[in-house]
Amino acid sequence: MLDLACGWGRHARFLAGRGLHVYAVDRDAAAIASLAGVANLAASVADLEAGPWPYPGRRFDAVVVTNYLWRPLLPYLLDALEPAGVLLYETFARGNEKFGRPAKPDFLLQPGELLEWVHGRLVVIAFEDLRVDAPRPAMVQRICAVGRAHDLATR
């Protein structure tokens, strides 16, 4: 599985600790260095916004992205999923500017944007567009979607 823009690896550590093989990537070299030696975890430094896609030709059973939005990466994320892969994505949405950062429209999802991204490519298992109060008040969108091969296999 891939933890994209993993930061200090909260999700990568959790999933690797449960026996999943995790690839974690972030541009913060210090954060990536903190993941050295974690079992089942391969971490690498890459600038996801200015550099090339760090996993050309690779496919993952799952892709996890939280608190990060760089729209040009979306085609790479969807192409990196195995046919029955799972996408878990959560980030800030319009309305978050009332609560602080991020506040720029470029870093806030528009209503239903995650649904539009996966439409016709993945099957939506769950979607939310809501205000959360913890760890701090924020507007977020969340989606869990699976590849169409998963949908066909369960019929």
C-alpha cells in the first residue's frame, strides 16, 4: 500500500505495525528519516509537486492520502491502484477558511469533488463532506472507494 504525503508516518506506522507492507513518501527528509527501521515500511523522499511521479509503473493494493491536496497527482493515484485496490482520501474542503489553514481555494476541495474524481473509475463505499471538531474544527471531505474489479468479484 502507498501512504502519499505521509509526513511523520502516522498512518504508515499504524498499517505497517499490522503487517501490511507500506511504501511511504513525502518531501520532508527529516520526517522520512524518522521512519528508518520500521518493519514492513519502505520510505522515500520525493517532491510530489515539482518532481516526477516517484512510482512509475507501480501498482498498489491501497492508496492513503490525508490532509494533502495536489490535484495534478490524481491521475497518477488512480492509475497506481490495482484493479481491486482501495483509495482512502481525506483532506480539507471549502469552508475550512473559517477555521484557519488551509484557506486558499487551491488547497480546498469543492463540494463533491472527491466523488467527481472517482466517478466511472472506482466504486464509492463511503463519502462524507462535513465539519469535524477534532483534533480541531475543520471542513473535510473523505472517501473510501474500490476498484471496479472488486465490485465485479463481489456480485
